[in-house]
Amino acid sequence: MNILPRTGWAFLLALTSLIAGGTRSCISTAHAEPLPLIRAVGCVGLTVSDADRSADFYTRVLSFEKTAEVEQAGEPIEQLEGVFGARTRTVRVRLGRECLDLTEYLAPRGRPAPPDARSNDRSFQHVAIVVSDMDRAYAALRVARVEHASTGPQRLPDWNPNAGGIRAFYFRDPDRHVLEVLQFPRGKGDARWQSADRLFLGVDHTAIVVGDTDVSLAFYRDMLGLHVARTSENWGTEQEHLTNVFGARLRITTLRGATGPGVELLEYLAPRDGRPMPADERANDLIHWQTTLFTSDLGSAARVLRAASVSLSDTRLGYSRAFLARDPDGHVLQLASE
């Protein structure tokens, strides 16, 4: 059984070597090897309680398109996800170039999301869906009667050069996963986000709360090879009402691969009372997310992260071998090869 490290122990072993021996060696001084580079960020996965209900929400309300449906059971999926007796049903939905994997555990069922989850808890993760018109998007979400996670759409102030003019709103899907709709002003974000052809355009990034940006950069940038694309420090009433966290002050760092959505690190400089990832979080729990990263050298990645890859008999989701690993804060990554 490929048991995931619950507190980032695999990362810490590698990081110890990284600090001791410089940025080229992440395993041991006995046999250094090149760092595995992530060539692309793939689908972002989340565990749902009812795949049909979730697929209906994402396609009907947010204009995603259903592109695949896969049911899996047996030893490979048990080993990959670390859940004995797993039988899963995954519905893949796509918006523009990006995709989400909505996975229902038919067996065994996991735990619901805690009702008191907060945006500064380190279990927090969301995807940011870019819209061409925030007012129209918010009106559509109100018609769909989504649950607010923000008090309403917020426009980040112009004094913040890297974030000023961005409009954003947090809300929840049927399983209370937090989602964000995001509108970029001209001159910010990818040029394709300026299209007015559709209301919902694609996924810009997935965001995760981290305890220490520098530690996370050592993992995502120095070890995995993602590059820093954007940074900012956000605070003020707009940020507080966006995250619904009083006194919020965030250090935000967006990393990217060659293609695919970004991975955005959210470090709460204040308040510092966010709770850690639950030590017993499992892939069938409804707080579970996993982000797929494609690497050209899965074997090296597995050795660096002290993991064992699994050969999959069903390749309809686009990869034949994969393993799961946790980052320093416990967020789950699925490293895969085609």
C-alpha cells in the first residue's frame, strides 16, 4: 500500500539534503541525481459525495463540459490513493484548456467537510475560475443560489501594483469546496483572459494555504522545478471580505509549469491561527484535493520524494503510472507519466 506521508516527512528528508548540499542534490550525498522537472500541471482533483450532482453543478452553473467518466476498483487504485477497498467514480469536466476530476468514493465513504473550516486553515484549497464579466458571473451564481464564502465580489485596491483592479469572489460548491471567480483587468493575467466570447473562460490556478512560503518554494520551485510567475502582498478590507478572515494579510506567490494552471501559495502573515492539515486526512474525505503534475522522469521523482509509483491498468484519465505525495503542509500532489 502506497501510504502517503501525513506531515511531509518525505519532503523534510529531501529538504534536509537540499539545505546541506545545495540546490542540486535532494536525496543524499552518496548518489546525487538531477531534480525531476515538472513539465505540466494537469487536472485538479477533488473528492465529492455525488459525482452526478457535482458534474451537473459544474456544467450547468459554471459552463464546464463533461469529457470523461471512469470507474476504478482493485489493487492499483487502492495503492495509489492509500484507501483499502476503494471503488471510485471520476467524472472529468473541462473549461477551456483546464480540467477538474470530480471523484466519488462509492466505497468506502469518507468524512464530510468540517462545518467550521476557514480560509486560513492549511487544509484550504480552491480553484480560480476566470470570468469575462464579474457582475454577470455573480448574478448567475446568485440565481444558482450558491453558498457565499466571501461577503460579495471584491475589487482589490489600486495601491497594490500586482493585484490592483482584480475582482474576485469566493463561493462553495454542493460539497462546500471553496471556488473563486476571478476577473483580470487589462494588463494583468494571461492575454486569453481578456476574451469576451464567453462568461466562464477557464481555470487560472489552484490556491493552497501554506505555513511558510520559503519552505514551500524550496519544494515547488527548487525541488519540482515550477517557476515563480507572480507575487503580491494583500491586505485591507477588500482582502478581509474576500476571504472572510478578519485582519487577513497574505503573502501570495503563484508558480507555474510550462502549461496548465498555476499553483498559488497563500501564506497568512496575519492572523496566524489557521489550523494544520488533519493528520488523518484520507483521499475519500470531502476535504481532499489532489493536483496532477506531469513529469518526464517519474522514477527520479519517486526516488526524491521517497515514494513508489503504481502501474494503472485503466489509462483513460491520461496517465499510466502515478504516485501521490504530500507537500510540506500536507496538500496532495499526484505525480504522473503518460
